[in-house]
Amino acid sequence: MTPPAESGGDALWADGWYRFARRLDSPNFGPRPAGALVDLIVVHSISLPPGVYGGDEVQRLFTNTLDWEAHPYFKSIEGMQVSAHFYIRRDGALWQFVSCDDRAWHAGPSSYRGRSNCNDDSVGIELEGLEGETFEAAQYEALAVLSSAIAQHYPVVHVAGHEHIAPGRKGDPGSGFEWAELQRSLGWADERFAFLRS
Ligand SMILES: [Zn+2]
């Protein structure tokens, strides 16, 4: 007998915070709509400046503490207030900024599995990286472990990239991300990766 999703993995979660993530609270979030069915994981990539790894600029962006004058690129995103639930560094280190019980601001205008405004009912995971470039084995491992833990606690039945929920507008994580490797690690059915067959 399979326990209901909401009773699984409770030791891993407290109020939507994952026990094994380093917590850094972002002010950029809000409540999910009443009755939101959190059934989607959205995979992103980010680095600031693009292609530069290892600094704290992403954490600063998500906590509204980035110095917009510190790099020319930052001027192009000045004032942006965004967040994701999770951020996975190149070495697999995991950060969490918003409780998964709340609505993070990672997707923007988006639509997937017949529903729009994917921020309402998804969990957003950023990988430190660059569109079109590859990702590290430690990141796939961390992403698989995290996704599995999320699915123990929330009724996740879909995984997609930002590029799939906002096609034409967003391109991350991009062609360097190996969806087949993630699916293999998770052992999840094709149905959860519907975009791969569409
Ligand atoms: Zn994205």
C-alpha cells in the first residue's frame, strides 16, 4: 500500500523547508493560491554574470542585495525581484530561498500541462550554469535526490525546463542539460517528462 503523498518524507521537511538545504530567506515570494496542486518541478539555469561560477551573486539577486553597479550585465537586470525555491551550485551544494509551501518567482509568464502561471503550483530549481553549456555530475546527483524528496512530500507528476513552460521567451536550462540522465537517476516514467515526446 502506498501512503498518501502528504504523509511521506515528513522527516525531510519542515513547513516547506528541506532539511538538507542551506537556508537563505528571500523576500521575493507570496502565498500559493488556495488549493494549489503542486505537481510540477521546473528546472532552470542561472549564473551571474552569465558563465561566471562560484560567487555569491545569485544568492544576492534572490535576496535583493545584488550591487547593480558591480558588473555591466547587472545593469540589464537592475531592480529585478526574483527567486527560486532551490539553487544547486556546480559542486552540488544546495540552497533554499523560499518555502515550497509558498510561491516563488522563477517562472514568469508560463504555461504547462494545460495550466498557466506556473509559479502558482510548481517548485523552481536553479542550477548554477549557462544555457547551452553542460552541467556537473554533482548537480545531477543533487537534483535527483532533491526531486525525489520533493515528490515524497508534494504530488509531483511533471518535470520540465523553463524553456518548456515559456517557449520562445526562455531557453534554460538549454541543450547542455541531459534530461535522460535525470530521468534515469530518478527512475520516473516517461509521462513525467511529457515535453520529451511532444
Ligand atoms: Zn529560468
